[in-house]
Amino acid sequence: MRVFKHIKKVASYAAVGGFGAVVAAGLAGCGSSDNGGESSALNEAAQKTGAFVIIEETAPGKYKVLEEYPSSETRVVLKDINGTERVLSKEEMDKLIAEENAKIDAGTSNLTSPNAQNAQLSSGGMSLGETLLASAAGAIIGSWIGNKLFNNPGYQSQRQSAYKNPSAYSRSVDSFNKAKATSSAGKSSGGKSGFFGGSSSSSSKSSSSSSSSFGG
């Protein structure tokens, strides 16, 4: 029932993100998922389409991914600790990703830490930049970081802790797996999917195309 409380709120951003019907597809993807290749499925599917992400501030300066779905355009909504919501601009996200990239290079990012010194992350949350990169949107706007993030064992193990709860992560995996399957079916039949057809899956192309998908 909790998911459906977000429907009206999510729909209010449709004019901004242009993803109306995709939300329904994302909600239809709610359910259980297997554990095989979950992160790679999220990354690959998100790069082929886009992602609508709601990030919630759970404590001062600590954040969690509340919900995310495939979208025709990438949008990230930040819900602060007081409940105020706004759409993050591309400039804000680029700045957050650049700062997080510097932390990854310095070995101080919670996302790539090989130690579970971050036991508190499961309850306290990560920084906004870390949460952004852990989300499906991070696969798009952080694609230029490349293998030092997505192939990092620390990233794979810490990613799930960036979500509000296990069911939020499971819903995300399911919805992006369905999006990936829909995209593959459209291509194999010679047609284009309404939301996924014609998009490139390469990191370099997704990085360049993502800048035009924000429009913020």
C-alpha cells in the first residue's frame, strides 16, 4: 500500500519529467526479484532509458533512495527532512557527482569502501552524492566515472544500503528488469519501444545524451 501513496506525488512531476505512463509500468514491476546481476541490470537498463528517482533525507545530511522507476527522461526529486520536495537541477547533480568522484579517487567514499565500517549506513544513510550515485540515475549521470565505480566490489556491496528498505531496492530491480526485457523485445521484433527504442547502451553515448535529457 505504501507504494501507491506515491502515485499522486509522482504524477505531479510528470509535466517536468515527461514520464507519465512509465510510472505505471514501474509500479506494475513491484514484487520480488532474484539476486543475480541486480546492480548490472539496473545500470544497463537505466543507461538505455532514463530514471525517475526520489531521494529522501532521513537525518541531517543523510539520504536514502525512497523510490525509483524507468523514465523517458532522468529526473531526481529530493525530499528534505522537513518534507519539502524539489527537482535537482543538472548543475547540482553534476557538482555532486564531481565531488563524489574526488572522494572515490581519494578512497574516502562510503560507496567504494571495502570495509563494512558503514554498518550505520543501513539506518543512517549516505551523503547526497553517494546516494545519487547508488541510484539508477547514477548509472547515467555518473557513467563517465566508468569501471572504477561500477566494477568496484565495495560499490556492489554498499549499493543496497543506499535504499530506504529492501523492498524499495527490490521494486527498483524488478522495474528495470522489466524495462530491459521490453527494450530487448522491441528490438528483436524490428520495432522501437515507446520509451527505450533508439537509445544507446554505451557509456560514452549515454553520458553525452544524458545532458540533453535533463532540461533543468
